[in-house]
Amino acid sequence: MSQEAAQIAQLLSALTQPDTNAIREAESKLKPILKDARCVPALVEVLKAQGQQPDAVRHIAGVVLRKRIAGHYAKFDAETKTGLKTEILSLLSSESERNVRNGIVGVAGIVLKIECDEADGPAWQELFQFLAAAAGDANPEANELSFLLLCEMTETVAIHLKPQFPSMLTMFGNGLSSAEDKVKSSALKALGQLISYLSDEPEIEIFAPLIPHILNVSLECQKRSDEDTVSTTLDVMYDLAFCPHPSVSVHLQATIQFSLGCVADTNLDMNVRDSAALVIATMAESKSKAFGKDEALLSNVLEVLFSLIENSKVSAAGALFDSNPAWREDITEDEDFDPNDDSATETSMAQGTLDMLACEIPKKYIFNPLISRCITRLQSPQANQRKAGIACLGVIAEGCAEPLREHLPDVMPHVFTAAGDADSQVRECACFALGQISEHCQPEVLSYSSQILPIVFALLDDTTVTVQATSCYVIEMFCERLEPEGVRPLLDPLVKKLAQMLEHSNKRSVQEMAVAALAATAVAAEEEFAPYVSGVATLMTKLMSLTEENLFSLRGRALECMGHMAIAVGRVNFRPYFAQTMQCACEGLTHDSTDLHEFAYAVFANLSKVMGEEFSPCLGELVPHLIQVIGQDEGGLEAVDNEAKGAFGALDDSDDEDAGNYVLNVRTALLEAKKGAITALGEMASHCGGAFVTYLEESMTVLKTSANNWHPLIKAEVADALPSMIIPSVASNHGGVIDWEKGDVNGASPMSEHT
């Protein structure tokens, strides 16, 4: 072994040691060596040193060579390149250690890509001759190797080797029908990658006939718990979901049946089952009419989804608790519960898929099968079936809102019965369903207010936390659209009950939903809520002063409630609470919480609208802050750290320049806060009169810049805010009114230069 190869082998050996300092030292010594093209033949020497160097060292040599060869290959003359390719083929045919061989396969794939890109077509014919011979060999190890090579060469094959596709079809077909499981799996993965790459290309039709074979092999893998291959297949089916070619679409039924089998298989990992559910949901979106027309297929899917919800012990209160992970602490007795664990459950998986089906499949196909299953289960003597029936009714309320509105007279009696069920899970799901129907079946559902409100009011006293929280959710959803006369009969006891719940419950879900329900009740009652402002404001002031970070969402809800009360009761009634609310909102801006900031901006927008020019003294402090937030960059390219690059990321090619190692990182929370800041700025300009003129120039500057923001929601918010900027100018320069004559296009402009 040459001196260079021996030195590299020694440093690579250090990378295998369980010593972080030794690894870092070895990496720092390797970096300058690997920048020299002579490292390539040295690494090949290490790879060839079977019996002389440990397999672990040779494996790392393959990994590093794969990372580095692209940067050095162009420096070699033709003779050196030919010799290198010969060495690679020799290693492929002789290497017996699996990990080392896989590393060599990766090197071969990189070299082939370089050669084909340079030739702009097929190149390195010897590799394809080797591959064809391996595929036809009687030895299963050779067969598997051929597909491992194809797997590494996916992009190169798809771009440069399209004329060879018909012969590859035969090769893949033989691989999928092999008697050896490992050959079938490797053939499936190689073919899967290729057809995923070709999903939008006409050449997909060549390989589409093999889709049933892929599904059959995957079914075998599912039975022997080969989840890796099953996951690969599901990824491929997802990639093909929107493929427009009929040769692929014809396999819709087989694809959904396979995916449904995975969804129902309790032996599979939950993530695999969730991937299968995603395939079904995506098929409903992409092939909605064909899916809906197949009554038997649709029926099978619905039965499995309903059964999963029936048999799961997890709460079926829908997205209410799923979208608020911190609340899950309120509904679990598991000491090891992790509030940050958002992994799928059978219930969330089934409900998410059902929601997608209800939204995407034409209602003439989906509504009757859904509603009939809901009603049948609601009439069952078994509590778990009643739970599934009412939970699914809530889930489909959005997607099937139009036909559901027409069937409310048939549906609502069942919902009311479920709300009084002896089983707490049924009652909880009844509240969720009532909330969803209240949200999506307006205005028809308002005619049931005299029945809904007393039922929900009674459920506020339920002993189950989830029922209490979801009851508050119903009040919030229902009251948002009610007129004062609708809420009047229960206004006094409702406010007192919600206030009592807020004071005595220590469950965050109940507290947050009670605050939201109070805010919605205030909006519905309008000025009739005035007698309750003092008491509610006292409660909110306590919450607006919370300093624990995990309670900031509750603090924000309290701020939101004050803003809604101000809108409801008007300037005069809210004036005594204005200063305290503003103080709490501004104090919230000192905390490093974009959520709290977002709530504060919403309060500023509402209070400026209510208080008008009385809000003007706050402009000096708030406008510069809002302008600074609006001007912030909410996303950009950031360098990927070595850990994110994977194994031995520090040894990647061009590490000194970080070439290509960047990702676009969007700070979504800041994006939402920026939206809120733009809204607040627009409302202040609209309602503070001439006092805002001082801030017009800098406001216009930042808004014009934001009008070119990459995100459409920011652009839309700016479009809403810009017209408001005219109002203070008109107030300051025209006494609030511009006199103009309709149709007069020749007269002098009535607007001042400033306006």
C-alpha cells in the first residue's frame, strides 16, 4: 500500500473510534489531503485492501470517495479515468462485504453521471455490460447488485438512457418475479425510484404495466414485516397519484386496496400506516371522480376508517385537541406523555383521511355513504359505535357542508341525543360535531339556537375535561354568527358559568376555550354585554399578566377577548379598560414570543378601530415597532450544518466554500406576526385621523417594500392596508372630506400634493 493510502487509512480508522476529539482531529487532517486529486487513487487502494484493512475502514473509504470523486474527476487524463473505471468494475465483481460493496456502488453511480453528462448521452458502456451480465446471472447476489447499481443511477438512466427502457422493462420484470426476496426488494426499490422520477414523463407508460407486480411484491413484504420496502412502495404510489397517464390511472383500485390493507394492518409501524392513509387521501384529491364512482372500493375504505375510530381508545374530538398539542396533557393519564409528540394515532389518521374524502370526492358519490354510516352507528347500542358515528359526522361537516345543511332536520335530533349520552366519549364527540356544524352549516343551523344553547350550557357542567372544553368550542363557533336576540335568553347564566369555569378549572384547554367562548358571546351580544365587561375584564387582567411561557397562549387569548369586548360594547363602555389593556399588550411585546406579539397586534388593530383618535397617544411607541417588524426578513438561505449533511458531512466536497449546502428557512411564526403588524398599522392609519400623518412616509416606505414580498399573504395584507394610508392625509389636509364633481376630468384636482 502506498504511503498516501496508508496515511488515509490511518485517519479513516480514527473516524471509527468512539472518541469525538479523535474524530474531529482526523477530519481536520483529512480535509487538506482530500482537496488533492491524489486522494482518489489512494482511497481506491484502501478499498482494495481486503484482509489488510478492517471492513469498517474500507466502508468509510467508499463513503468518502463518493463524496470527493466528482470534484477531482475532471483533473484526470483519459488513461487515468479508464484505469479508475476498470478498478471500480473489478471491485464490484470481487467485493463480498455488503457495506463496502454498497459504497463502491455509490462511487460507480457518481462516475457514470459525470461521464454521461459530459457525453450528453450514454457512456461507460462497460458498466452497462457488467450490469446486464449481473442481472442475468444465476447468482442472487449478482442479481441484487445489478438493481443496487440501477438504484444509484436513477437520474442518469432517466435522462440519458431512454432508448434502453424496453430492455430494462424485462430486467425489472424478471427481478420482481425472482424467487429471492432480497432480489425482489432491490428490484422494487430501483424501479420505484425510476418511475417516481418519470411520473410526469410520457415514458412512464413503458413501466406502468409493472405497477401490479410492485404491489404484489409489497404485499409479500408486508406479510414478512419488511416495512422499508412497503414504505418505498407507498412513496412511489404517492408520487404517481397526480400522474395524468391512463396507463397509471387504471391501477387506482389496486393501489387504494393495497394502501387500505396497510392502513388496517396493526402489525405495521404507525408512520407506515399513516403514509398509506396519505396515498388514499391524495388519490381522493387527484382521481376524485373515478374514486367516487367505484362504490365497492369507496365502501371498503369508509368501513375501515369508521372501524379504526370505533376501536381506538384515543380521543375522537377531532382537530380541536390535535391542533393544540399542549392541551393533550389535560386528556391523558400517561406519566410519560410528551406534549411535543405529534405522531399519528389510528383516530387522527382515520379522521384526517375521512376529512379529505369528504372535501374532495363529489358529494353525489360521498355524502350518502357517509351520512348513512354515521346515522346507523348513532343508533347502535354499543358506545364505541355511537362515538364513531358522531365523531365522523363532525369530521365531514366541512367537506359535506352543502348537503348537510339540507339534511339538518334529519341529523340534528341524533346530535342532540348524542350530547346527552351516558358515555363521556360520545358526549365529547357530540360537542365537537356541534361545533363543526355551527361553523360550517351557517345560517341554517342558527334556527336550532333555542335547542343548542341549553344543551351546551348543561354540558359546561360535565365532569369530563374534554366535554367541558369542546362545549366552550361550540359556544365560540355558534355565537360568532348569532344576533343579540339569539343569545339574550341565556346571556346572564352563560357569562357567569364561563367565568366560573375560568376561575375554578386548572386545565389549560378549558381555560383557553372558556376565554374564547366569552369573547364570542360578547361579539354576539354586542352592547347588551356592557354589564359584564367589568367582571370579565377583571378576570382577563389576571390572565394578561401571566409570565410563564407555557401559559402565553392563554395570556394571548385574554388579550384577544379584551379586543373583542371592545368591538362589542363600543368606545364609551370600554374606555375605563383601555389603558390597562394597552399596558398589558405592550408589555407582551417585551417577551420573546411571536405568538404573544401576534395577539398584541390584533388587539392594537381592534382598539384603534374602537377608540379612534383616543388611540393616537399610543402611536409614538407602537408605529416604529410595527414598522420594524414589517421590515424584518422572515426567511432566507442558511448554511446546512455538518450534522444535517449526514454521516461524515464535514468531509463533503467543497466544504470550504459550502457550495450548494444551503436551505431556504422560512420562519412561519414571524410571517404571521408580520401579517398582524401590517393589519394593525392599517387600522391605526384608518382610525387615528390626522395624528397618523407624522408616520405616513416611513409607513408607506415599508409597505411598498412589503408589496414585493415573496409570500402572497403578505402582499394581500399590504393591499388591504395601503388604502388606509390616504385617510390621515385627507383628515389633515382636507378636513376629512374631498369635494369633487362626478364626471369632471378637466378641472383642477381637489387633492393636495401630499394626498
